Amino acid sequence: MESNKTKRTNLFKRLLAMPGFRSFISALACILIGLLIGYIVLLIINPEQAGNGISTILKNFMTRNSEKLRMKSFGNTLVKTAPLILCSLSILFAYKAGLFNIGAAGQYVLGAGASLYCALALNMPWYVCLLAAVLAGALLGAISGAFKAYLNVNEVISCIMLNWISLYAVNSVLKDLCPIGYKDTFTLASRNPSAILPKLGLDGLFGNTSVTIAIPIAIIIAVYIWVILAKTKFGYEIKATGYNRNAAKYCGMREKQNIILTMVIAGALAGLASALLFLSDFSQWDINQSSIPAMGFNGIAASFLGGLHPIGAIFSSYFIQHITDGGASLDTRFYPVQIADLISAIIIYLCGFVLFIKLKMLKASGSIPQKRPDMSADIKPASENKKGGER
């Protein structure tokens, strides 16, 4: 009979062998370590207000004085969560094929430019603007994918170059769509209300006119991406190409086409992400900005924090946006405005260790050997394997 201690040990090892459990624990560890470091930073700056500061970050909209303000603030967080979900999906979808789509930021920018140009210059309805953003992001992704597939150009290099090209191209295209003397584009409500995404009563529920169908769209797409990756032949080929491109080719898979198509889909997701934000009329494009919006880069953290799983990306994206908005509510009398970004950056940085923590747990479960076994005793000299020796 097994002792209770042995049973608990075996149960723990079985839990560690479960991919979902490892993803949850590794993400939780990164979050807790990040919050602890953030709390230490708050203590160093102002020990007396550190408790209230970390509480404000975690509570976010719950710190508002009335239910109406809490719901409105919660709606603002959801509005910014929708594009972050799609950016994280863009990153993880490309990662499954062995590609690092750091170009999600540029695809996000180009999608914003395409959707706003169709809305403000061409007076197109919202669904046409969404389609334009998808096509623009897909085109940018296809360029990087083609360079990778046919010229073996590292996708990180081509994506970074295209990020800056996209930013300044969009700034140039949208410069005539701003009110005279302003750096931000016109609001959709003042120029083309038909370009605003439908609300379906969500604005009344949250008391926030910026809450639209963006969140339901993002969640539905996340579920659909999970189905593609886990349940379809195409998803299997993508993952096979990511594991070993040459082996996939040997098995008859079209590895080059898969690489390009993967980047096309990843670019389309990032382009759609920006459309969900700007077509909610939540914010306008600043034509003078000289840095790429952080949304595409934050998608990297959200995808890894979510365990590179489409469903996990939903929750990780909300968490990152939640603490980001919560940090923006810190009392500036005690802490500088940048402290919120610092704490968010610490947690985002620790997301890079998710895979490392998962590997350590996998080793602890006994599913893979701790070290390569010594097989030297099983190997006999060649002379002993020959019958009778050579003459």
C-alpha cells in the first residue's frame, strides 16, 4: 500500500504533467513576482502609501466612487482589451509556425490607417472599414512571410523595418484628416457615424458610448483560432512546420505556403485589432507620433502570459490591461505618472520566463529526464562486436 506522502507526490507529479496546469502556475508565478517587485518599488519611493498604491493598481475601476463611474471605467478597460486580445492572437498564431511576428505593431498601425482613411476620407460604413484594416494587416504580414519563405530573410528584421515604414506612411496619409491646428484625426461621431461599430445595447449596460461589439468579436475570434490550431489539418500543418520545417516538407506539406499564409493571418489579426479600437471612436490617431503604439508589443507579453493558448490570451490580455489602467489611477502626489508603466513593464518582462518555468515543472513531473542518461556502459568496442575478428 502506498503511503499518503507517496500518493501526494504522485498526484503532484501528475498535475505538473498537465499542460494546462503548468501554464496556469507559470503565469501566476510571473504575476505574483511582478507585483511583489512593483510593491518593493512603491515602498522605496513612498513607504507610507505603498499599500494603497498596490491596492489601487489591483482594484482599477473598483476604486471609483459610484457604481456608474465604476461601470464606465470598466467599459474603458474592455475597449482597450479587445485589440490587445487580437494582437496576442497574432503573436501566438505566428509562433506556432516557428515565426516571431514582432511586426504585429506595424500591422496594427497599417490597419489603423486603412480603417480611418476609409471612414474619414471615403465615408465608408464600419464593416468596409474593418475589411480594409484586415486586408492592410494581411498585406504587410504577407511581405514578411514571403521574404522568410523564399529568401530566408529573418522575419524579425523585415518586420521591424516594416513597422517604421508603416508608421510614417500612416502619419502622411492621415495628415489631411485632422481639424485645422490639431494633431489628432477627426472623431467618427462628427464626420461619419456609420463607421462606428454597432453597440447592441452594450453602451447602455456600461454607461459608456465607446463600448461596442469589439469585445464579443475578439472573444469569438479567439475561440475560432483555437479550433483552427487544435482541430484542423491546417492547424496541424502549421505546428508541424514550426517544429521542423524540413521534416514538414519531407512529409509533403507545403512549408513555404504555410509560412506565408501564417503571416497573412497573423497580420490580418493585428490589423483588425486596431480597427476594433479606432472604430469604437474611443481615441483618434495622432499624426505627430514618432513611436510605434505599444499595443502590438504588449501582445507579445499577453500571448506568453496566456501560455501561447488562444483562450488563455483572453484572460492574460484583460489582466495586463487591468493593471495598466489601475496604475494610471495612482495618486500623482506620491508617485510619478511613469510608475504605472514601470510596474506593467516588470510583469511584462517576467512573461518572458513563462516557458522557462513550464520547462522546470515538466522536468519535476518526471515526464522528461533531468539529465541525459549515461549509456557508455552499454556500448561495446567495435572489436567485441565482430565475430572472430578480422584477418
